[in-house]
Amino acid sequence: MVGSEYLWLGRFHERLHISTRQHARIVRDWVTSIGLEASAYGTHSMRRTKVTQIYKKTGNLRAVQLLLGHTKMDSTVRYLGVELEDALAIAEAIEI
């Protein structure tokens, strides 16, 4: 977050902006309210979970790379923990 301490800007000037810390508190409260352990979940783990699910359902690393804002595919592969077995499973699932 370059140049701003806020994660999301408010839509109206009267409304306060949401900082990254406030967002983290909101996520913690949501997780706790549904009976999960708050220390196991956070804003980053939710980000990672979403793109992991997209990758598992589509096998599209390029789409995940774009969503994450990674400039190098290697970074995306490491971030997701893609293994050779994953690539082979995707290849085997596609019939030509």
C-alpha cells in the first residue's frame, strides 16, 4: 500500500476509511463469530485460500498470477506450492 494507510477508501467524505488494521479486526471478529480459531485465519490466509481454490478448479496459473499481481510466474508457483504432481494431474485430466 504505497502512499496510503487505508485498505479501502470510504464512498462518502463523512464516512471513515478502513485501515488494514481495522480490516484485520473485522476478519478476526467474523472468524470468531462462527466458532473458528482466530489465530488460524487472517486477511492474508483468506487471499491465499481464494487463489488456491481458483487454481485447483481451473488449473490456470496465469489467471492466478494476474489476480495476485505477481510479475513472475515462479513467484506464483512458489506462493501456491505447486508441485510436479499437481501439474501432472492437470495434464492427465485433459484429453486430446
